[in-house]
Amino acid sequence: MDILYVVMPAYNEEDNIEGVVTSWYKVLAGKAPESRLVVADAGSVDRTHKILEDLKVTCPQLEIISDTGKQHGPKVIALYDYAIKNGADYIFQTDSDGQTLPEEFDAFWGLRNGYKGIFGHRAVRGDGKSRAFVEKVVCFLLKCYFKVDVPDANAPFRLMRADTVARYLPRLDKDYNLPNIMMTTYFAYYKEDMTFKEVTFRPRQGGKNSINIPRIVKIGWKALKDFRRLRKAM
């Protein structure tokens, strides 16, 4: 049986984390016993970590890692590395804010033997027009820098073969901000068997988003420099 690791970063998600974990935990049913749901929680100053610890009583396949960077990108990189080192066959990444639906996972899982990566496409976004515009800009820049054409580079709804992720993960610094964008880019640039499938993307279900538009702009300026550097290494 295929070993599945569902991984998600968390930061100050006390309003969402219990519902998100319990709903996503159900997708482990019928998978290999070694399968896990892993949450990276570092830096939270609310009750997120306490809630996660309490959930381990009823969710024995839940694991928590806290020795990561505070930011989203380093957490995602650490989660991918953790899944690979612990024997995952497949890695599924989503976020802990309740914007994605576990009910849509099975459609991805059913396609796993045909692709090395199945990536979500947020054709309709519940998080606002400004976020949708930022994603369009990102996809345009990827086309300019890397000559890849993707409809959604950063969707937190992706099922990937762990051995393929392991091929590209060492190219990214452990504190890199945009690992999912670059992972999508690597899959497309090196012509890995991949596909995009439309997914639901709801408004945040509770709490406050820690990444606002001014911060996105700041990250974007740095991303341009990083894209040039990473392109030269390809």
C-alpha cells in the first residue's frame, strides 16, 4: 500500500486547526498504516500547539514538528524533507486555514498512478481579487523567466510523488519563501508527468491571514532576484 503523508504548515490557527486536522485526518483511512498527517507549528503564540497536542489522543497518526522556521516557506520545505526522510511514497500539501476541501482529495488520489504531480488550479478564488491578480503575475513571471506555462503555481492543494520532490528539494535553501512556486516550476520545466485539476478555494474560515498585500509585494521583489539565481542553476 502507498504511504501517504499529508503535510500542512500552521501559524496562529487556533480558530481553524481542530476542524481542519480532524477533517483532513479522514483521508488517511485505507492508506498504508505508516501514513501520517504532519503539521509544522513553529512560532504560534495562541493555542494552536495545545490544540494539536490534544488532538493526538484521538488522531494517533498525527505528528507535530516545531523545529522549523516561523515563516510559511521554510515550514513547507521542512515538511517535504520530513516526509521524504520518513518513507513517504506520496506527499500531499495543503494549508491549515480551512480554504481547501478534503472531499476533493480522492479525485487526486485516484490519478496518482498516471502522474508524478497533480496540482490544484484555483479557477475561482474566495480570498479576493487582489490575491488572484498576484497569482496571475506570478504565472506570467514564470513564463518569462523559466518558459513554463502553468495556470496556478502556488495552490496549497498538491499531490506529488515523494521521490520526484526529493529530486528538486535540495535546490532550495531551507529558508526559501516560495517553495511551492518553484516546485511547480521544476515539475513543468523538466517535463515531469503532471496535470492540473480545478479545486475549490474558499475564504479563510477563521483567524487572520499573516501575509498581507504589502508583505506580498516585498516578497515579490525578492522573488525576482531568486528567480534569476535559480534559473541560472537549471
